[in-house]
Amino acid sequence: MQDIKEFNLKELEDELKDILIKTIKFETEICETECSQRNVPGGQAIIIVDYYVSGYRSSYDYKKVRLYMWKGY
């Protein structure tokens, strides 16, 4: 079985690019408990949205999908 992180991250980011306003910049991360904030700028207002996934197909594989969004100029 392919890892959920490898399988979905690129696809998720491609879909977000299509639906978010072009002035919104974002970073996504799939993590287990603690998410790092790599590639997230400091000194700006950041919106963070967490979505929890408990499994993929017939396998239990708890993950947190985190979306960081900020205004791009």
C-alpha cells in the first residue's frame, strides 16, 4: 500500500491551486501528531486548518492534514 503522505499531498496542492484565490499562498503538510512549519513565513497572519483522516481504504493510518494559508502580494 502506498503511504497516504506520498499519495495525496501533490494531488491536494494541485486541487487547492485551482480553487483558492490566486493572492492566497499556502503550504500543506500531512503529519501524525506535530506538524512542522517549514516553508511558512514568519511575521504574517497565518490561517491554520486541520483535517483528520483515520484511514485509507481498509487500513487504519491516522494522519493530520494541515493547511497553512496567508495573503500573498
